[in-house]
Amino acid sequence: MSPTPGRVTAVDTYDIRFPTSRELDGSDAMNPDPDYSAAYVVLRTDAEDGLEGHGFTFTIGRGNEVQVAAIDSIAHHVVGRSVDELCGDPGTLNRDLIGDSQLRWLGPEKGVMHMAIGAVVNAVWDLAAKRARTPLWKLLADAEPEWLVSQVDFRYIADALTPEEALTLLRGGRVGAGAREDRLREHGFPGYTTSPGWLGYSDEKLTRLARQAVADGFTQIKLKVGADLDDDVRRCRTARAAIGPGIRMAIDANQRWNVDEAVRWTRALAEFDPYWVEEPTSPDDVLAHATIRDAVAPVKVATGEHVQNRIVFKQLLQAGAIDILQIDAARVGGVNENLAILLLAARFGVPVCPHAGGVGLCELVQHLSMFDYVALSGTTENRVIEYVDHLHEHFIDPVVVREGHYLAPAAPGFSATMRPESIAEFTYPDGSFWAADLAHQPHEKGAAA
Ligand SMILES: [Mg+2]
């Protein structure tokens, strides 16, 4: 592809934290005071093009240093690799990282180590798309189906999806792709907004932001629920009154409930016509989701932002446990594993409505949905990408949302690159913001480190 040979010379990491807990942005029943954070990674090379690969995973504050350490622990797998080979076949690196026999003990394929792999693999995809001078969604949509299949690890999922079935799905996805790409560039991809519904907001703020969401062209909003039922009844009534009957309203419990609570609570809110109930219980509990889904229909069941890998997604689909599959760009092992999950969703005919928000998750995941639309599922029907209007200003190529739609990114890469001045300000604990802040809180410095 590129005429410039080169090797990866460094894998630099950054512990970046934003003090979002002070405004209760992002507050929900399980996470009352998140400081939205990124364990951020930059792949540097000695190639003449001077391009870097940027990636990250999202955390909500304390522990981000653990996530950074996990990324540091796999850096030796990347340094010294040929940039051409890496970008021509990220799947080989993906397999090598998952296959590190000593580090595998810390998973396997789940939690902090797996998220670290995702951050590094996503950085490789960012570099590959920058070198190809194309946004990642288009790199994926234009890729040969055979090559895409080669990027997927079918271990543990072949009982539900074989490479041959994946190839058939991807070949079918190419039919009409040109017209869909044109439509995508013209209209964008539908989004929905969670900004009105954080648990810590007052009813006045909820009403104002819900009305604003409708005025901004969104056809769906989402409310956090699960802390107090009486409050939730009041908030859902308030929100429904603000948006009217024609706008979809999802509710999100962030894993707060046991099965019986999930059923009782969802039924108690059913009069406000929730479209889906999200993360009703533990993301590991496949059978609980199936039970809840049976009991709360026609309210749909959605989950995925904390589903740790393609194997659990496979089981959720096999068990008929979810109506909506919510991929997250930075939870699993990166683009390669998300390709597997998108293919599983297509195989089972379940719509994908990605989780986003946090730090940069909207920027990343839009590429995966746009690929899915153009070259795999072929539809945006009942598919929406979560949108949260926070922290986009820290990115070089932030998402653009108009009339409730994500516009297709045009810049080369994965939209993952953060502004250098933001990195300098919010690196913990020595960036300019935190250094000044911690100087005023001498007792917390030791506790937070
Ligand atoms: Mg959620």
C-alpha cells in the first residue's frame, strides 16, 4: 500500500482523566460520580509518512492507571513490527496479543487485559486507515470479503457462525453498497441521545434537555433508571410529557437489578412506553436476560456495553436473550472482534445499536455502524448510535451530528486522535488541570494515586 517502509518504534501511553463527576454528567444508578477517562495509546513509527496510530479504552476514573499498565504490558508485542505488515493484517497482531500465554491467565479475553488489547488493536486500525488515506468505515466497506473474514477469530464462535457463512454475509452485503454509501454521505446514520437522562439531573433540566433533543431532530432519547422506583416513575412521566408520544424513549438500568426486580420495575414503567430496557442485570448472565426478555415484552431488552467478548454475545444471541445488540468500540478486543460480533448479529438478524458516550466512544463506534450499514446488514432500520454531547472538543476529528444523524467522517483514520493540548491538560496526575486541582486537595493526592 504505502511506499514508505517502517517499523513501530514506540507505544506511548497516557492516563487521561476529565473531572466530569463535578457536573454529574454521566451519572447513573451504578456509577454515581464518574470521571470520564481514557487509557490512551500512541503507536509511533520511523516510516517517512510520519503517521501515528491512536487508540484508547474508556474507564471512569480510579483504575485508569491499571488500564494504562495493562497496555504497557503488551507493548513489546508491537514495537519493532513492520508497519506494512501490521496495517495489512491487524488480525495477526490481534491473535498474537490474545495468545500471549502468560498474560492470557489474566483473562482470558475479558476485563482489563482484553480492553488493553482493544486499545492497541484499534490504534493499528487507525494507523492503517490513515495510511490508506480513508476513514475507517470506508476502508472496511471497501475491503474484500475474503480479507475481512481473515481478520475474524472464529475460535469459540464457529458453532454459531462459520467462516463460510461469514463470507456469504459479507458478499451479500456488497450488493447495493455503492448506493448505500451515497445515502450515508448525504443523510448520515441515525443517532439517539442520552444527554437529557442522567440520573443526577433535576426534573427541570430533564425537561429542558428532552425538549431540546426533539428540537435537534432526535427520534429517540434514553433515561437512566434503577435507583428509586418512585423517582423513575416521575422522571419517565416527565420525559414522556416533554417529548410526546411519537418519540422513542429507552431506559437504562446499568446492571442494577436481580431478575425479579428487573421484571417488576420494567413493568411499572411500561405505561410510559419504553422502547428498550438496557442492561437490566449482570452482563454475564445470559439466561437472566432471556427470562427478563420473555417477561417484559413488548419492551425490548438491550445489552452489550459491558459484554466482555464475542463468546458472550454469541450466547446472548443463541439463547434469544436480547432484541438489541449494543457493541462498544473499546470494551472488546478491538475492530477485529467487533467484526465478529457484527457478523454474529447479522447472522441472527438482531439490530446493532452501539453504546457510545464516555470519552471518544462516539468518535470510534460510528465507523463500525457505518460499515455495518454500507457493507453488511445493509439497513439503518431500527438502528441508532448512542450520542452524548460531552468531551468531543478534545478530539481532532470530532463527530458531527445534524438533525439527529451522525454525518459520515471524511478524515483518514478512526477519529481517535485527541488534541495534544487536551492530553497535556488532563493527563493524571501531572497535567496542568490535575496538578493545580490536586495542589488544592493535598489529602486526596495519596488516596487517588
Ligand atoms: Mg448504557
